[in-house]
Amino acid sequence: MGEIRLVSGKLRGRKLLAPEGDNTRPLLTRLRKSLVDILRPRLQGAKVLDLFGGSGAITFELLSGGAKKAVVVELDADAADLIKINADKLGVSIRVIPGDALKVAPRLDKASERFDVIIVAPPYNMELQEAAMDILSGTELLADGGIIVVQRDKRERFWEPRGNFDLYETRSYGRTVFDFYEWGEGS
């Protein structure tokens, strides 16, 4: 079992248990810190949805940075269990939903769930970013004033905004790219 150290906010320095193996790839420390710094103005009291939770490191950093609660969807049962264990250990509010993010997102929409920050950081090179954004564009999961963050490898194409989403900004860090989408005029 590996460990991940949180790098900012009220949980700074605390450790998370991380799954072993190749099923998850925790985001590098400096990239998690950069993402929290970018999102900090939107985090106070925010509700977060992480569609491809993996180790949960991104969500824990966002909660440490001021988000109030989170829902994490994770397909790998062992990784989902570790997220629950870490949440209990750190005393933060995370509801973990084991399952396929592409199937869970429409169910959350039907339940009228709304989120201020939605994280889409699936495994690379599987076109899951595009599939997830296609699904999200047909939902009302994003709250007014909310933002969607899509993490991808620089060799993967970005999702061309559809529906009512606009590409707000793109930031590159080596091979990792973050695309930020907001509710807008749409195309």
C-alpha cells in the first residue's frame, strides 16, 4: 500500500493510503497544488463531483482547500474502499459511489444533484474524457457559476465544447493538460 501526502490547505501534511498497482495514477503533488491554487476562489463551501476518483487525491486536496463536501465515483472496488477509509481517517465529507462514472452521472442528474466543481480525470488514452463530457453536456449537474476540470494527456485532443459549455481556459504542465469548462452561451 502506498501513501500520498496532501500539500495544501487545512489537511496539509496528512497522508492518504493509496492503491498499489497500475489501476490508479495519482496526480503529481505539484499538479494537485496548482489545481487547488487555480480553483481556490471557487472552493469555499463548494460541492465537488469527482467522476473518476482513483486514489481520491484530487478530491482530498479540494476539500483541504475549502470545499465542503464531495461525491467520488470510482470503478475499482479496492480504490473506492480506500477513499472511504481515508475520508473517515481525515474526518471529511465524501460519499463514494462504486461504479462506472459514465452510468452514474446520469443517475446523479436524475436525483437533481448539483456540483460547483466537477473533476473529469479518467485513465489516459481511452477517450473517456470525451465520453464523460458528452454525458455531462446533457445533464444539469453543474451548478450556476460552477466549473468542470478535464485532465488529459497532451497527446489527447480536447473536448470541443457542445451544449451550453464554453472552454474557459487550458493550462499545460508537461504532459498533463487541464481544460476548464464553464456554463456559457454554448455553440
